[in-house]
Amino acid sequence: MARIPILAPIDGTAVALETVPDEVFAQKMAGDGVAIAPEGAVAVAPVSGDLIKLFPGGHAFGIATPEGVELIVHIGLDTIELGGEGFENIATEGQHVEAGTPIVRFNRATIERLGKSVISPVVSSGAGTVTQHAQGPVKAGQDVLFVLEVSLEV
């Protein structure tokens, strides 16, 4: 078993995934994890790995770790509908990133003004089990948001 610490990708407050007002995330259909009520304006890589997906609109990105774990960071809910308004991609899809590398800059006020929630789920797409998770304030790239236990194939 490997224990992979997943850092908070955004400054804010950790909230239970089950409380997210979106049933796909709340019912863990997209994977297990934790959400953040953001206070920051930049999303960073929560782990080191390859940036396998960075949506052109900046609302979400995926990182694959060397252990084979894929993490999805979704900035806000239904934010794909904004077509990139309020988002600016900093990183480039395909690049290798270290934990803490800035990926997307976003404007909370714009997202909220356009009627979207800024609650940001961070989930592991399928692999691993969340064994512990943060509660309360978290700092991007510094605090552990949750720990993922993964069995490694030998």
C-alpha cells in the first residue's frame, strides 16, 4: 500500500465532498475526495505528475501521478458553461508539474456574478481510498487536503 498525500490546490476551507451541491460529486460518481470553498485565486498542482488534461476554458484539470493515480481538480460547479470567462490557464496540457505548480488563475467574483458556485471538488478518479482528510482552513501547495491509499501492482 502506498499513502499519497494530496495537497490543497487552492487556499480556502476544506469541506466534505458529500456536502457539495452537485450529485455527481456528492455521491462520489466522479471519485472520492474533498472539496474546497476557495478564498484564493490560483489553483496549483496538488501532487507531482503529468498534467494529462487542462480544459481550454480552465474550469478543470487532471494530473496523473507516477503511481498511476489520476486526480481531477474542478474549479467551481457547472463552470464549463462559462466558456473560460473568469479563468486563465497558466500551465500547459502535457507538461510535468511538481506539487504547488500554478495551473489556473480564476476570478471568484466573476464566477459568482455569472451565477456559479465556486466550491471546488478534488477527486481521485477511481483509484485509491481516502483515509484521512483536512477540515477547516487549508493553504494551497502546503497543507494536506487528503491522503489516498493505493495498492501498487508489483
